[in-house]
Amino acid sequence: MSRHFAGALALSAAAALIVLGSPAPATADSVVVGGFPVDISQSPWTVALSSRDRFGGTRAGQFCGGVAVNRSTVLTAAHCMSAAVLGAPPGQVRDLRVIAGRTDLLSGQGAEIPVHSTWVNPRYNENTNAGDFAVLTLASPLPAGSVIAMASAGDPAYAPGTTATVYGWGDVTGDGDYAHTLRAANLRVLPDTTCARAYPGDADGKYDPSSMVCAGEPTGGRDACQGDSGGPLVAKGHLIGLVSWGNGCGRAGSPGVYTRVSEVVRALGGIR
């Protein structure tokens, strides 16, 4: 099965191909494996998605990640908004919130902002993972300085070998050891040919360079994992990817796959 990343980031050696998400009852799972702790002030655009009614209060209801691209707009993964994860269509989840400005999910830092509306990419394909993005409109704006610029097509941040960083809260070992403080991991953007070899279209999934980008290390180790879906992959100061899917966590030869943000920009005609 494919790995979808919802919630936190972690480096792990999980054996299954999974979509990164969160603890039960969610089906998405991921965390930053091989990562390190960071303060939210270092990535103020990184947010957590929360529903205490669905996921309980142990980790403030966190189940996926997201990224603020303007003061009232958050991008996340389309699979995070599925009924399989939320238990109902997103418009029926009354306590769906974005947690912003918070390093430790158990603290009172930052703010919990209700989601006013959701838009899920109608071309998202849950079988191929193509088009894995959704747009959340917030009920009130985030503070100035809490947003990140999105990479357009041709951005040098997409060049193979570029150092990129993924952020999130989640399973840091692949064994259900979910973090409650923000973590990050440094990766490298990998060539499309490497990713196409890793995911040629068998049971592990098919890599599509027009809508996906992959990042990791050839020997494995650092990766997003269960609970990280929808979180940001950042390079050269620009958002280049959203945590989406992969084969296990931190496995050699199975890099993490991210929604290519330049394709999101193209599909939406830019978000202002």
C-alpha cells in the first residue's frame, strides 16, 4: 500500500508503503525521521491541522501538517481532507482548525484558527497520488510574516542536489512514537530519473515528474513519515513541495514523494 504523510515528520525504517498520517483512527500517517527539533519561529508558515472531536486531545487533535501561503490561505494534502481520515467530508467537521505559531502542541502558544472553507483538488487521484493538494481558507488571518513564497516552474530550488528541509509533528521512529514538538529534517532534491526508478508504477506507486518532486538521501535515513502529510518541503526560501507519499519511511531506494508546488501554482493560477 502507499504511504501518505499526515501530521508530523520523522525519520524511520517502516516497511510498509504508506500515505503519511496520524494515530488511530486516521489512515494517513508520517513523521520526520532522522530529524532535529526546531522552534516555530524558524518556520512560522508551518501549521498543524487539528480536530479534537476526531483525534482526541492528546496532541491537540493534530492529524496533518500544512503551510501558510498567504495570511488567510493554507495548503495541505488532498488526502488529509478525505472522509477516510476525517470520518466525514471536511465541510461537516465542525472543529477543523489550523494551529499556527506553536512549537509544542501541548502548549498554549500561538493560535487555533477555525477553517472557514475547504477546496480539494477535484483532479486528485487517490490511486496514483497525483494532484494531492487542498486549499483551506481561514476564518481569521494569520499574523504578518507567517507566510512563505511558493516556487514557480523553473525555480532553481528544484535543481537536483539542492538542500531542502521538511517540517512537521509526528512519528519520529516509524513505530508510533509521535512527537509533540516541531521537528525538521534536511534532505536533498533528487533527480526525476531516480524517483521514476524507485516508483515505476508497481504496487509502490507511480512517480509523475509533472506533478511530483522527490527528496531524500540515496542511503535512506532522513525522511517524512506517518503524521506529516501536507507539511512543507522548503528550499532556497521557497515552498517547493507538500508531503504526500512514499514507500515506508527513510528506506534506502525509496525517497519521499511530495506534491510539486509549481504545479499547484499553475493549477490555481497563483494564490494571492
